[in-house]
Amino acid sequence: MTSRDRIRFARARARGEAGANDPSAVVKARYDESRDRIELTFGGGGLMAIPRKLIPELESTTTRNLKAIEVSLAGDALSWPSLHVDVYVPGLVEHAFGKRLFGVAAGRRT
């Protein structure tokens, strides 16, 4: 690894850590088996539940695999490494709640 690579990686880590302090960043995710949904906790204290069926890649897997969720350092993506599934949170929220609601929440008109 070159010194240039080290600098790039350090900058990327700093951006990720700054994003993790954002109130809209996901800080925790868990699978609720009884309700068959993914529950997201945001840095600002908000909670959101997304039905698992909205993520087709998670349709036919075990509860054990569903519970193995990882949140990206920036808090903008969910990952299930054993399933090779990655989901961008803003896209998932837009898919779940629609473009209009997502635009209003983001301060944009649609």
C-alpha cells in the first residue's frame, strides 16, 4: 500500500465517521422475527420498520441469516455478508414509503 492509498483510506474513514454522526444515519438494525420486519434505529433517535418482503434478496433465507445484519460506518447501508446482500437505506426507504413522502422528508418537492 502506498502513502497515497493510506491518505485516501484515511479520508474515506473520516467521511464515514462524519456520516455516522448524522441524525439520519442508521446506528442499529435488527430483524424482528415475530413481525417479519427489519427495524432501523437512526442517530437522531427515530425508528423505522421495513417489511422483509420489500427486500426480495431476503425472501428465502433462515432467521439466523436475517439476524446477521451489519450497518455501514456511514449509516447509509445494510449488509448481510453471509448472503452477499447489500441495501442502500435511502433507496429502501423510498421504495417502502414512496418518492413523494421520501422527497418531503428530504426537503424536496416531487
